[in-house]
Amino acid sequence: MLIGRRKMVGASACYLLAAGPALAQRLQRPVRVGFLSPTRPTDPDLQQLRLGLQKLGWDEGRDYIVRARFANLDTQLLPALLDQLLQEGIDVLVAYGAATRVVPVAQRSVPVVFSFSGDPVAAGYVRSMAKPGINATGNSQLMWELVGKRIQLLREIAPRAKRTLVVQSPDHPGETEERTRTQSAAGQLGLELMVRPVRDRATLETALAEGAASGCDSMLCFTDSVTIANRRIIADHARRLRVPAVFPRREFCEAGGLVSYGPNVPALISHLARFIEQIAAGVPAGDIPVEWPTVIETVINNRTATEIGVRIPLNVMARADELID
């Protein structure tokens, strides 16, 4: 039976609620938080971080200031944007999504707090999850046990499916492990996978066209910078072909995708405030364990289900954390 919900675990008791104000007083100025994102200023990532700091009692302007840079989906700009932040002067860097590729360089100059959908150890960002060992920590949006459960979910909503198109970026840290686990789970449930690597919009559109031409009757999508940036294209394709698709994050369902099962990413971004708090209190980033997701959610887009003629089983509906009507 697929588990549709996870409960949020409690925060560690070692968090120091007065860290931000205390450091600001010691420095005689607010803590300077650098924020580097691969997306656009209109995306809600930075606001989620601000909300997390607010919950800890940090007041923007008094206890901290944010210096933000956005790559507007052009990852080639990230090194230059990092240089700008370092030259302006920051006390800690928050890197999100594809922007985390600057972690190995940035951690030489400033503590780094990250959140992304890959494996931090495989990416070389930390030495281990429990003991990062370098000047970086944060959380991963990836949980290996969710991989097989997404296959189970696909089989539940598409019991007659035989061939599944999988789109994923081969450059994404942890992709090999995720693909291996997906293939193993699919084989156990009698699904043939057609895995197609994507590196940009052009290769994505080619992969989607190949899947349609090959008669794929279902779809899976991994989380990476390419699929997230093009989530509406992927969701529109599945809806147009009337094939059931399972996605790893709610953003895909909000773009018109059928079902998602994965971590609540806004909650993960908000939780980065806890890491900033510990670093501000003087704890070395390399001594703070990297965390896995603590909130897992199932989202169903009822409009899409009706449009493509898929009847979501009642037991799946009962597990949904959110229904989009």
C-alpha cells in the first residue's frame, strides 16, 4: 500500500532562538544573508526563506538583510552572480536548486546553506549527510524510498499501462541511483520504461515526441532543473495525449499535471532558516547534519483527471493532501 502522507518531525532542540539577534548585536549590524537562485525574482523561494526567519523571531532590517541574485533560468550566470554577492559581503550564502552547483567554490569563502533535489554526497557538496565536513550544509529534496512509491502510484491510477516514458537529466546528481531504483520497481510491476535524457528544452521536446511515437501510455518525471523549468510543457504534453503521469513535486500539478507525490519544497526552503540560525550562533556549517525531507505530500489535479478521462481510485483520493479542482 502506498503511503500518501508523512508527518513533520520536530526540530532539533539545539536550535538557538536568539541566534540572529545575538549575532546582529555582536556585529553591530544585521546578519548579511546572500540568496542565490536559478529562477526568477517572481518565484516564491525567497519569500519562503523570509517566512522561516520570521518564525524564528528574526526581523528583517534589524537582525538580518538579504542580498539576492536570480539567474532567470540561465545557469551560466551563476558564477558571476556568486562573485557579486561575495564582493558585496555576506555572512552566509543560501543556494537553491540548480544554483547549488556553486557550493564547492562558495564554501571556500563563506558558510553555505543549500536545498536541491539531488544527492549532496554524490554531488560532492558534503562528505556525508551526518557529518558534512566542509563549510556547507542544508537539506535534500530527494528520498530514495519515494522512487518506488511513485511507480506504485502510477500503477494504481493506470492499471493497464504497459510502457512508461521517463524524462530525466543525466547531469543531475543522484540520477543514476534514481534511475536504477525506478527500473527495478517498474520491472516488479510489469512496466516497461523508455528512459530519455533531457538537457534543455530542445532535447525535452525530442524526448516527448519519441515517447508519443513509440506508443508510451504513461509518464514519469524526475526532479531536476530542466524538468522543473519546463514543467508546463511536460504537463501539457501528457494532458494532450491523455496519458496518466506521476510527478515528483506539487508544482507540476499546479501546472496541469495529473498527480504528484514528493516533498513539500516550500517547507524545505522555509526550514533553511534553522541552518542559518545555527551558523549565526557559531556552529560550523560542516558540523550541522544535512537533512532529508520531513513533509511528503500527494497532490491530485481533478481537472486534469476529468479532461483526460482517468478515474482516480478512491483509496488514492483518500490519501491526497490536496485536490486541485
